[in-house]
Amino acid sequence: MTETESIEYDVVVVGAGPVGENVADRTRAAGLSTAIVESELIGGECSYWACMPSKALLRPVIARADARRVPGLGHLVQGPLDTAAVLAHRDYEASGWKDDGQVRWLDGIGADLYRGQGRLDGPRKVTVTGPDGVRHVLTARHAVAVCTGTRALLPDLPALADVKPWTSREATSAKAAPGRLIVVGGGVVAVEMATAWQALGSRVTLLVRGKGLLPRMEPFAGELVADALSEAGVDLRTGTSVTSVTRENGTVVAVTDSGDRIEADEILFATGRAPQTDDIGLDTIGLEPGSWLTVDDTLRVPHNDWLYAVGDVNHRALLTHQGKYQARIAGAAIAARAEGVPLLETDPWGAHAATADHDAVPQVVFTDPEAAAVGLSLAEAEQAGHRVRAVDVEFSSVAGAGLYADGYRGRARMIVDLDEEILRGVTFVGPGVGELIHSATIAVAGQVPINRLWHAVPSYPTISEVWLRLLEAYRG
């Protein structure tokens, strides 16, 4: 007979990735007793199979590319990367796929950890059977926060499982560079992994169903990244769909809709994400298993005053930093409601409203060149009904760009709201622009008037002088 233990907490968090950790951090800081449940590694996808290992793979690639464009240095860095050293550092950044440090951090904030699959069992209850066989029934006085994230979405192709395709997990944790790699997809994971593995010694074929790369960014972002990938040796094919995949004597064979037969050692499908809600007991509270969870701006699920869905699982902004932002908002809302605060600050940009999810989401794509954007693209702004103007400048007009790299190529765009004289969005593409995007995030999230931005003087000679060029182009 299974032993059952029932314990009551103020808050129960399901999922201990960066989002769940931050919810727990905020509720513990507010003095609420908190349990956190995790079926895999504490730290989640970002720590072990996404952000950290992928950027560890990409950093040497980008650093070498930058160095090659510096006079007096470029000729010294023409050789190949030390792939073994890069992979060893990747392993270090992924903590060797062990979560001891994350567990110590949870202990430090006073959250109780339960390992195992957490499932809702009616309102306010979460059950989890631990490795010791004990079934824990956790009851939440105030809130249950679902922070289970997403999983890779594979296409519906015959016998695909037999091929053992890569998803983002295999792509970021592989122990060696495959001789030939097919990457299917045109989004962030596809272009970053194509960038990394091509530089680490693989011959990469990138198959994109659409017309171009990075379709959620301004069109020029995908165009500049596509040009660079092709120059690096990637075989880039747009308007191409995979109709079948087999593995024959160890070799992957992909057939496209045009009848092309492409052979490789591995194939990576970077074709989207699905919510990790299939097996968390949603049916016990009248919700559909496997569905995205709709929330309001406090991250609470409608018609359930105790249930929150935070991070990727709510499909608002599938980015680690945005999920952590949501966690801070949700934690504050949970704490305020637990204290009996009669009226939360839910107006736009209020303490309990995840407004940035709508208006100021930043993202960096760590390719060469980097692509970084925040807020709305021109098409999105026009679709939302704003009267806007796109202002474009080439980074070649900025002295700091020429100092950064010989032949620096890149473009900047700001979307100006002509009625309110504020920025609705900003996009930068070029080497090193990932560190530039936060200035744009502050301008967009702060709704800084154009007239005030004119007084934000960029230091000379830095790449940030692009701001001056953009404002000059707008003012004429």
C-alpha cells in the first residue's frame, strides 16, 4: 500500500525551472510557505538544454567572427575552433546536467522541494509521488502556480520516432559534432543551432518552409542572418518542406516536397513548442489536458481564483527572461491577495500587471550577426492600429561600428508612434547589438518621449551612437 502524506502550504509551485524558482523566491520573500515540485532537474530547460548550453556553444563562434573582422588580429584566428574545448565548456555551463547548486539555492530561500510528477487533483490540491514511493498531497491555502513550460513539437511524419531526430535538447547537449546535420525550421533555435554546429565542424543544411528566417522579426533581420549563414557555408533552402524522413544504415535521409533527397548523420527539428500540460491533472479542474493556459495580466487563470499559469505555459512570450518577469508579477499578485489587499495595481505598468508581455518584449538571437528586437515590428504596429513611421539607418553611419569591426554590416529600425511621439518598437541587427537592446527596452517600456530621447546623449565613439543617427533621421 502506498504511503500518503498530506501537507498544507500557502503556495504550491509546479515546475522548478527559472520561472517556478522565481515564483517561489517572490512568495517566500513575502513570508508565504512554499512548496515546489519538479519531475526533472531543478533549473529546468533553460539551465540544461536551452539558454545556457546554447549560448556556451555560440559564444566562441561569435567571438571568433568578431576577431576576424579586427585589423591586426583577423589573420591570427583563421583556424577552426577547438570543438572539444567548446563542448567541455558547454558541459560546465550546464553544470554537468546536475542540479546540486540549484537545490542549495532552493534550500537557501526556504522552499520545500518535492521531486516527481506534480498533478492537480481538484481545486488547490497537487499530488506528487516521490522516488521513495510516498504519495504527497499538497494543499495550497492561497495559490497553485503552474510553471511547467513547453516541450519540442515534432511534425507528424510517418515513423519519425524510429529516426530518433534531434530536438533542441539533443542539439544543445550533443557530445560531438555530426559530420552532416539537417536543421528543419527558420526560427531562433534553427538559426542559432545552424550557426553553432556549422562553426563546430558540421556541414549544415537548413530547410525552411517559409520565405525567410526569423519571421517574427523585421524582414531585414532574417535577410542579414541568412546572408551570413550562407557565407559561412550553410546550405540554406527556403520554401522547402520535409515530406519524409528515414534512417538507413545509420544515415538520415530526408525527402523534400520538391523531391530532393538529402543525407545526413543527424536531423534537428526546430519546428515549434507545445505546452507541458498533458499530464498535470487539468481535467480535474475542468480544463483541457495538453492546452495552453489562458491568464489575465496578473497571470491568474480566469474563473479560478487560486490558479496561476506562469511562463511559457501561458503562450504569452516564450522567453526565459519574460517568464521570470511574469514570475515576479505573479509572486507580487499572490502575496498581495494573500495579505487581503483590496485593490491590486493592475493598470498598465502597475505592480501586478505583466504589461511588458504586450508592449515591450525584448529578444536577442545569438547568430553572427546578432539580431535583437523589442516591442512591435512595423507590421505588428500597423496591425494594432497605431499610426506609425519606420525609421531605418545603416550601422555604417556610426563611427563606433567601424571601430568595432572592419566592414561592419548591420541595420537599425525604430517604430515611432506619430500620435504619441514615443517608440513602439526597435530592431538592431549587427555584431554586438545584443548588449545594445536594453537601452531600447527602457525607451519602449518607459514610453520615453522622442523629445526627451534627443537629450540622451550616446557616448562617442560607441555603437550606441546609432540612437543619434535614428533620431536625426526621424527629425530630418
